[in-house]
Amino acid sequence: MNIIPFNDGVFSFVTTDGCTAKCSHCLMNCKPGLKHKLSFEQMRKAIDQFSRKKNANLVVFTGGESTLLGEDLFRAIRYATLKLLRTRLVTNAHWASSLERARNYVRKLREVGLTELDFSVDDFHEPFVPLDKIRNAWLASKGVGFDSVTLANSFGPKSKINPDFIREYLGENLPEVSPTSLPDSQVYKKSEDGTFYSIHISTLQKSGRAEDLDSELFRGVENQELLDCPCKWVVAEPVLSPLGHMWACCGIPCDNIPILDLGDANKERIDTILKRASKDVLINALHYLGPYKLCKFVEEHSDIRFKRNFCGACEICSVLTANKKAVEVLRANEKSLAAILQAVKFLKDNGISAGLLNKNVR
């Protein structure tokens, strides 16, 4: 039961760990002064390998703040475009100090073929990137030919900048989408100018720098079993990190994290790394069972206890994979996990509900 690398047709670059902001909720622990970044040559080689895949579709540039790469970012977007790939840029819009500057920057992005543009906007970005910059960037992005323009909003129960605030601030009735409700042409309609405009919502999770935030800022999940779900993104949507390492996903930083750091793409081909990862029992267990079940498995096979209440599945994965003893327990019981995965495959292939199996896994 092996995962198919790039199965979702998406490949991401965490282009740099440097940023113009030091947001207190940053999952990636990015901040000003950090210097690790991908070169154009590294991105070109990765795009070459990705573009050969049958279902290759979208290249995502995120960070940190990707625009700190300067011309290398534009060159990489252009190169992916020439390979007939769609491209998405995630940025905090620090460059939009005026409407004119915003329009000039957006024009350059369109000239190299960028198809999707995401702006990060929330309470934690605002001290570093005032909302007028978001407004400038938003207005500059309207009607210029993007497939989608999105406001990425992380919020909790006490957040000021939430979807309702954003709609009122911009004076637009924008739809909300989430990782579990991605845009569908049958549900979400593009505007008259041909672009899909939206707010991408996500709840705050206690990972990265957010680990130190007050618990009152987070929306708790009373029924933790709601977080019991497979991780469809692992290896299916792999990532190249600022150090040139292949990550299993972009949910949390994975450099030097057991299980999730798949290998050094400076030393091996990406295809080689992902082929190996696709056969790894623990990677498959994350993909088909999910981190919640694996935490329960560890508790049943050791004296380790995960006592905290989690706010999201990525947070569970972060805590699980950072726990070296828990990873040792999982590695020591790979044969048992492999048998469970075979049972999952059998049930899936035969259209049988996995409910009974789920109880046994817990």
C-alpha cells in the first residue's frame, strides 16, 4: 500500500525561512535575518523533475516571504510557466506600500505567468504589514487575469481580523474556502472578470511559534475524535525546503524531523527520495491512518501519553513526530502497522467501511 508521489499534482517550494515579519503564530518559525533560501537553479531542477509527472499541475511558492528572493522568484515562476504549469505565490504583501507600487509588482507577476496569488492577513501579520498594504495589493490584483486571488486568514475566537472583518474592510461579500472545501466550479463561481476571489480560512494551531501563545486565542476541539482523519497530503503534495530537503508536506517545518524529513535533494534526485518515502511504513500510516490514530497506537504500546487537547491534525502530527520516543515506538512496531495498512487497503479495495478497524486501531 504505497502512496503515489505528486498524486495531487502539486509541488511546493518553501523558498526561504527569512521574512519581513515575525508573526507570533508562525508555524515555520520564520523571521527577519534568517538567510536560508532556495536558488533559482535548485528550483529549476525540481521543476524539471516535477513537470515530467503525468498529472503535474501546480507549483506553489511560499515561505517565509518568497518575494525576498528577488529576481530568482520571477525567473522560477517564468520557468514553471514555460513548462505549462500553473503557479501560486503566497505573500504578506509587504511590497504594496502604495497602490501604484502594488500595481507595478502585480504586473511583473502576471508578465512571468503567475496564475494564483494568496495574501496572508490576520491579527498576527498586522503589526508588521498594515492592512492598507493588503488593500493596495488586493485592489491591484483585481481584473488582471489571475485564476484566483485569495486572502489567507488564520483566526481564533478572539481574533479581530476574521472573515467578517475582512469582508467589511474590503466592502466585498467574499466566499470562504478551507483545506477541506477547496474551490469547485459547481459551488464557487468566478467573478465577471474571470477570477475566483475568496477568503481561505484556517484555525490557529499550537505549532511553531504559536506554541507560546495564550490558550484563549485558540478554538478548542471538544470532541478530539473529530481530528481522527488520514493525512491525504503526505508525499502526495511534497515540499522542497530552504535547506534543499524534501518534506513530506507543508503543514509544519520538517527539516531534521524524524519521519517527515524525507532526504536531502542536494545529494539525491527528488524522484529517488519520494520513491523511498512512498514505501515507508510510517509515512503510509500517516497518510492512510492519520496522526491521531498513531498517537493512540503509541499510547497503547508504551507509557507515553499525549495529554493535551489539540486544535488540528497538523498540530497532532507536529507533537507526534517531534517526540523521539514515540517515533521509536512506531518504528519498533512497523510490522503491526503494516498489517493494519494491509487491512485498510483490503477494506478500501472492496468498498467496506473501516469503522470496525478504526476501533481496533485505537
